[in-house]
Amino acid sequence: MPLKLLVLASGRGSNVDRVARSIKEGKLDCEIAAVVTNVEDAGVIEIAAKHELPCYVVPSRSLKRRQHEEQLLAFLDEKGLTRATIDFVLLAGYMRILTGHFLAAFKEESASGAYFRVVNIHPSLLPSFTGATAYADAFAAGVAVSGVTVHLVDEEVDHGPILAQAPFFRKEGDDFESFACRGLDLEHILLPAVLSRLAELGPNFELSSLPFDMGGLSG
Ligand code: GAR
């Protein structure tokens, strides 16, 4: 059975594009049940259309976090996109912080502890450079090595059990664009690879098996 994903995204959607392509090419045993964005004109809407994925907008503009989460949960419930039908929520450039209120709807009790079935891709080697501008912050800090993290989400921002990380290196002559571009290329490799591992393990993997060994993957 393919791993069923509900994708939340706010931006251009290049990660959704890559995941959907990997699925189409038969390289990833996942299914994207729906894409939901909080931004009315997000690029991901066009990406979802290109891949013929159901895509919905649940706008967050001018709403308090709790208010938006309640609307989102009610919407997901109405569409049958719940813990009963979805294996993982994938945050692919979702630029809203999720609180425990939302996360509780996707809680899992495993033998090795409780976690939320919510996966995030973050453009840094967490715990360094949390927040919405991680590539810019890492570049400005002059790091020689940065990277990409895919992790399970918890109630803290850009935090939770790490599924996998991969590094990329700052090269001589890099400007911010070339640096960030190297990182994004790595995201597009790491995310499908981690989802593939999750699909192999099935939705009931144990926290004790983390982080995954990505075989020295780097950018
Ligand atoms: C990606 O770089 C992703 O890692 C980042 O937003 C971008 C979305 O790009 N996420 C975060 O910063 C989350 N804190 P995309 O819309 O092209 O996939």
C-alpha cells in the first residue's frame, strides 16, 4: 500500500513537484491525497494542477494561529483527510507554525514513544538556523557547511525527531543564490529519499530507528 500523504505548502512548490514526479516515475511508493495551501496565489497551486492533484486553499491571512488551525482541521475533516486516512502530513515549505492543537489530530503512540505523523523539510542542519530564512541566515553567518533536515514535527518551532540530514558545502565564489540553489537541489534528493524510507518501513516505524542512514548523501 502506498504511503498516503497530505501536503501542506505555502510557496512555489518545488518540493511538491519533485515528490509528485518521483511518484509518477514509479520511484516512490507514496500517494499525495491532497495539497492544501494557506496562500491564495501560491505557486504550488499550479504545480498541483500540473500533476492533477486535488488542491485546496484554506487562507490564513489576517487569522490568528488557533483560528486558522480550527478552520484547517474542520476543512480536512470535511474532506475525509484525517488520521484515519492519511499516513503522514508533509510540510513542504509550509510557512505557518503548527501548534499542539493541530498536531494532536495526527498523534501516534508507538512502543518507543509518542510522536506526530507530521514531517517537515527544513533548509538547514537543525538545530542550527531555525526559522523562515534559514539559507539566508546560514549564508550570512559564513558557515562552511550547511545542509537540509527532514524531521518529525513537535510543538517547538523547527524541532522534533530527526528523520535524516544531509550536508552541502559553501564553495569559493558562492553568492547567496548559488549557495541556496545547492541546498534546494539537495532538498529535492533528500525528501523523496526519506519518504521512500518511510514507505518501506510503513506508517508504523519506531522512533528508535531514527535517524535514517542516508549513505553519506550530500550536496
Ligand atoms: C524550501 O527551501 C523549504 O525547505 C523551506 O521553504 C522552501 C519551500 O520551497 N521551508 C522552510 O523554510 C520551513 N521552515 P518550495 O515551495 O519550492 O518547496
